[in-house]
Amino acid sequence: MNPFISYFSSSIGKKTIVAVTGVFLILFVVGHLGGNLQIFLGPEWINAYAYKLHSLGPLLWVIRLILLAIVITHIGTTIALVIENKKARPQGYAVIKPKRTTLASRSMILSGLIILSFIVFHLLHFTVRVVPGHIYEDAIVLASGDERPTQVLLTKGGDPVLNNGKEIVVFNVYDMMVAGFTYWYIVLFYVVAMFLLCMHLGHGIASTFQTLGLRNKTIANSLSTFSRVAAWLIFAGYVSIPLAVLTNIIKAS
């Protein structure tokens, strides 16, 4: 067998795949959070951020598909490892002393599939906009029934941004995000998914360092603490947006 294929078919190889894809996903999660938090700065900021992303054109979809492939690879390889470990577990003993595990590691398959389902829904909701009631072709509709325009002028400091002397019209991302989070059941799904994601991060960040050989006994406790704190700060950042909408801290423009 090819040494490359042999390595990545082994348990160590699978753990390396999980660790490397995990690094890319952690970086994306942090970067995506930084972009989304601009909604607290107002429509100008979040609409300008979305405009810069969409200016990438087809490249943006290439990036999205690569990220989705990384997510599927990460979850699929993790599931393969869990199944492999269960098959390797000794059987036939009257008493088996269980290994010390965390809730995140024990619920890896179920929570991973829920997170993947959320990612697909999130793309259909805010990116493709094909979720019934959230298509936003004619108007952006809030849960209250109020409507906002689907397109607005791109502004900076209250003045229209010009391109070759012409005003730039962009999709109203700010009100789209606000409208999406005025529906309590979407907020609930979002918060649950973020909780599961960050539960994984608290476990996964430290595990990634260990798999890549960057963790030792000297920093093990500090690294575990850092992983948990970082994970829940990320959780707080993500859920602050829908909760701010539900409590009217963030309002439609």
C-alpha cells in the first residue's frame, strides 16, 4: 500500500487529519465572529463587510465549498475514529474500568451531526436564502411583519460610497441578520448549535495541540484552561448577536 495512504488510514493519520482541519476551522470560526460582531457598529459596517466579501465573486463560493469540505472531512474522520475506538475496546470482562472522558468526547458523533445540519441550514438561510419566509426577494420581513428594503446604498460616515462616480447599491445584510434573529426558534437552534460547537472547541483546541506534538506536561493544565476560556468567549460572542436582536439592543434600521 502507498505509504501516504497507509499513514492517513491509520489511527494516528486520522488524528492528524482531525487536528489539521480543526486548526483551519478554529481560524475560520474566530474570523467569522470578528466579521459578524460588526453588526453592533451599525448597518454601515456590516454592509461594507458583506460588500467586500461579495466583491470576491466566484472565489467566495470556492472558499465556501472548501470550508464545507473541511467541515465534512473533520466530522467524518472524527466519526471514523470514534467507531474505530469502540471496535478496539476490550470486551468480555466482568468489569471494565471506563476511561476518563468529557461530555464533548462522548457526544462527538451526535453533536457533530447537529453542527453540520446547522451549518447547512445557516448557508441556506443567510447565504442562498431559500428558507421559506426568508427568501427576501421583494422585502426583508421581520417576525413582527414589518418590512425593510432588500437593497440599500453603501455609505460611510453617512455619505454614499461612490464607484466611478456612481453610488453603490448593496444587499441589506444588516436588516437580513436582524430579521432572521427576530424568530425565536431560529435563535434557539443557533444558540444550541453554538453551545455544541464551543463544547467541542473547549475539548478540541487542547487535543489539537497534543496531536501536533505541541503539548507537554508543563503547559497541559494551562492549555486546557485556555481552551475552555477561549471556547466560551467565542460562544458568548456568537450568541450575543441573536440575543441582542431578541432583546431589542440591536434593532432593524
